[in-house]
Amino acid sequence: MSVLPFKEDADFEAHNSVALKTTEVELREFVADYESHQSAIDDARTDQKDLITVMKAKGYDVKALRELLKRRKQDAGAREELEATVQLYMDLLRG
């Protein structure tokens, strides 16, 4: 079985050219948006580190602050269930 070449067609070539250009523009816009969002995320992380540094300088326990922030993000029910399980395990180990 032999492969037949595509017929030379000006309309087909024009369509492919437009489609390729559109794809190129969309791809460039996507990459620019993604990089912009990544930059914003990096800036937010830097701001968070600066806030922790300030709190540490004021004498707060950074480890406790991080734990507090982690717990506040959790669902209340899930947090209570985890705390109950941890307490159960601690009670079991005490004997």
C-alpha cells in the first residue's frame, strides 16, 4: 500500500497557516499568563516568609504559629477527628 501525497491546495494551505498562527498566539498567551501567576505565587510566598520573620522577631514561637495556621486550614470535623485519634493513641501508649 502506497501513501498518496496531499493535493496542493491554496485554500488548504491558507487554512493551515491561520490555524498555526492562532495556535501560536494562544500558546504565547497561556505561557505569559502562567508565568504571571507563578510570579504572583512566588511574591506571596516571600511575603509569608517575611511575616513569619516579623513574628519570630517579636518573640512568637514560629513552630507553634505554623501549626496554628495548618490547623486553621483544616476542616473542623477532620481536625477534631484527628485530634481525638492522636489523643487515643497517646492514652494507649501511657498504658
